[in-house]
Amino acid sequence: MSKKNIKVKGSRKHDKSDNKSDNKSDNILTQKKNFLIELGKKNVRIIKFIGPYLFYIALFTGIYVLFQERLIFLSTMTASALSFLISVFGVESSVYGQSVYMNNFSVRVIDECTGMYELFVYAGCVLAYPTTIRSKLIGIVLGIPAMVIINMVRLIFLSFVGMMYPALFNYVHYYLWQVTFIFLIVFTMVLWIEKVVKNEIFEKQDY
């Protein structure tokens, strides 16, 4: 018994429409791929920065976690420095361990108050930035003391707010200064790039 070839009407139309839809999807995928490639080329410096930055932040965090108990002296040193600086402004204060007592107000200096985390962020940005080792060393040597000074100014400011306007202390501590510190880190980074990194590039070009 022989089989007859049965032709279904409209089969060619379906084939053509399927081919068109396949071509259309291929074109969309190609466009997306090209877009991502172009986006990567335009932001290659940012991509090169993010990878090393995440690495350094992970490295610093890991070291901190391993030696956290041994770094408790940073909190006591910061508390002692705060007590001394407050006394310079004419406020009687005393320090006991990590706590500073002043005018019916006291603060306890914990890890977050030492400025250590802000130092991690700043140092990670400097080390990850695509520039020479010399520029990075300058950024670290000058930037770390700047971060420490900014943090001490923050603690002194918060202490006066706590003594004079205790109701505003939490707001200033958790919101206002958090944003301000981030801004100051960015400002220090931009200043380093403009005054150190770019100057070194210009010196090489002139040479």
C-alpha cells in the first residue's frame, strides 16, 4: 500500500513567518549584544575600577574580622583623643575605657566611631583607581590622616550636639553625619585625582 504525499495549504506561509520571527529575534539578540559591548567599551575604566575595589574591600574586611579583638585599642585611643580635644574647648571630661563622660552626657566609642570603615572605603578607592603606584602612595599617605581628622571633627561636633541638643543627637549621628562623611570621602578622592593623579599625567606628557 503506497503513501500519498499530502500537501497542507498554507504550510509555506507558516515557514516564512517562522523564519521572519526567528530572524527578528536574532536581530534583537544581536542588537542587545552589540549594545552591551559598546556599553562595556565606554565604561571600561569603571569596570576596571569596580573589580579591584570590591577585592580590596573584601580583603580589608577579612583582615578586620580576623584581628577585631586585637584592634580594640583603636576605640580606646579614639576615646582618649576625644576627651583631650573636648577639654581643649573648655569642657571638663573624663575617659574610662571606650567611654567619654562630659557635662551630664556620655558617649561610648565603638568600632564604627573610629572611622575605620570610612578608611577602608577611601583606601579601597585609591588602590583600585587606575594610576601609578606613586600616586596611590601619595593618596594613602595624605588621605588617611585626613580621614582621621575628619572623624575627630565629627566626634567633637556630635559631643557638643549631645550636650547642648540631646534630642537631635540621634538624627545628627545616624543621618546627617553619615551623608556628610560620604561626601567628604568623595571630595577627598576628587581632590586627590585633580591635584596628584592628573598632575603626574601632565608631568609625563611634558617630559
